[in-house]
Amino acid sequence: MDGRSIAPNASIVMAPGSGRLEISYAPIVLHSQDGIRFRYILEGFDKQWTDAGSRRVASYTNLPVGRYTFRVAALEVNNPQAVSNASLTIVQEPASIRRSGS
């Protein structure tokens, strides 16, 4: 997030003013990863799934305030029924309102 690595937890909370979010993902397999393809969607922001091919990074900039779910699916080219899914909650916090005298 904004050039800093953060560990994935149950959710990622982005502070107000966070500009860039980059999500790296990879499959956990015991064989060659050459035939694995990915697709992802940020629910609440993306209109449709993005076919990422073999790319393992999704990037977003200037997300509006809100709660999102990032979903990624890994598919094996030679076995299209073998699909693995993962998800992560992302919250973009609003700027706090400061009142005079507080």
C-alpha cells in the first residue's frame, strides 16, 4: 500500500489519503505453475472480472471510501474444472472531520 508491504490479515484497512494499492498473489502448488492463469475482481469497485493471464499483481489507485472484497481465482489450463479461490476484505477509511475546539 503506497509503496509499503503489509501482511494480509482478515482485512486490510487503508488510511485516508492512501493512493495506491497493489495486491500480489500466487498459487500454492507442488507442480509447475506454467499452466496456471488468474482472474480477479474487486467487488464494490470493478464491474467485471479481470483476466490477468499469468500476471500475479492487481493494482488500484484512489479507491473511494468504502468496503470492498478482493477475489482471485487460479485456473489450470489443462484442467479448467480445478479452480482455487481466495478473498480479502479491503476498507478505505474516510478522512476524519475535525471540529474546531476539539
